[in-house]
Amino acid sequence: MADFDLIILDFDGTFTDVDAEAVPFLDHYRRGLEALAGRPIDEAWAEAVEEVRREPDAHGFRFETRIVAPSHADPYILSSCVSQLVLEGLGMPIELGHLETLFHDSYRHADTVFRPDARDVVEALLSLGVPVHVVSNSRTDNVVAKLERLDASLLSRMEVRGNARKFHLVDPEGSDARFDSLPESRAVEGLTRPLYLRRGRYYDVLRSLWDATGASPERTLVCGDIYELDLALPAALGASVHLVGRETTPAWEREAASADRGAFSTELRGVLDRV
Ligand SMILES: [Mg+2]
């Protein structure tokens, strides 16, 4: 008998090599920021990256006022944190609308680079006969287009749920005792800010998958590349988790992911040891 009744995979950074994909994005983004600033920004950019690295917990992706994903999670979040510091350092007004437009324009130039073991690992997971679902913050059509390039036959064998908004700290649709039992946040060894758990939009997706498959959280395995975004909520609900990180994944994320029913690997195939 399989160990799990449901397997949930994140997409960007989990199937893909985000650092490689972001190279052309960064090129466009930095040139665009330079145009916004109207002067060279290389020095200010390097200083801002240093500042974020010095105090990683003070920066990050924010939902309203609260940090909901770490600054180092991927090059996209890091660029957003850095660009605000660059403009601030140059004494320029931070027009979030302009930065958002720049971000989306640049994102269109991002590459598609799969982790080398992506296709084989997904095939191996599908061969277990357990439902496999992809749950991503990216738009469904973006994820589907990338999966078509990996292997179009995968799309008939697993469902993709995009726009999961794993960073939204809101209540789920309708009251729910399981969600209500979650604390606002938890402390994590090695992280100096709280890690917020009540991500209601992500919960809506998880609950709909549990309803559709009949699986329980305890019989679910969730695999992702950012502990805070992908794994903290399902782990708090009793699911098993697997963090597929990079060499740069900090110790606190590796340790948090490895507690209880979790594990960490730098290669995607590490998840196969769990099933
Ligand atoms: Mg990801």
C-alpha cells in the first residue's frame, strides 16, 4: 500500500531551476530600474543586495504589512526587495505600480529551465497510482505551457491549480474548524520574525483537493521549494512535507522542513525516498 493518498507539488523552483530561469529576467529588470531611476544603479544594486543579505529576516515578500516569504526565497522576491532599497537609497519616490509593471514586463523574458530530474521524478510519482496535483502561485496557463515543454503527456495525468495565492493571510471561504484551530503564527528556530500560518486562499485549494480525493492531511505529501510558502501550512495541518531546496537554502528552512514528518534534499529526486 502506498504511504500517501495524495501528492501535491509546487511548480516554480520545485520542477524548475529558478536561478537559471531568472538570468534574462534580471537583465531586463535591472535595465528597466535604471530607466526608472534615470541614472546608473549598479553600485546601489550591489549595496542593496548586501543589505538584504546582512539582515535577511528584515526583508521579504509582504502581504499588506507582514512578511510572508523570505527575501532569499528566489531571485524574483529578492529583486523586488532590492529595487525598493535602490530607489530609497537614491532618494527617489517608490512607485509600487511602476515596479509592478517592470516586474511583469521582465517576467515575460524569464527562461524555462527544468531541474534535470524533473520529468523522471514526476513519472515515478505518477506510477504510484496516487493522485498527483500541482499547486502553484503562478497562473495556471503559465504552468501548463511549461509542462507541455517538459512532457505534454503529463497534463492528462495530473491536475494543475494555479493562482493559489499561498501568501494571502486571510480567512478561507466559509468557516472551517480545522483552519480555525491554527495559530496566527509560529516561532521557528533560526528565524527572528514570526512565520504566519493562516493562509486561507492556499487552505481553500488544499481543502478542495482533500474533498475531491477523500485523502486526509495525514495521508498527504506536499513538496515545495520555499518552506514558509509551500509547506508551513500543510505541515501545521498534519501533512508530510518535503523541501526541495538549493545550495543556498538557509539552515532554518532545512531544519524546519526536516522536523516531524518532513525532509530536505537539494535534488528533486530526494522526494522519491519518501514514497
Ligand atoms: Mg516554488
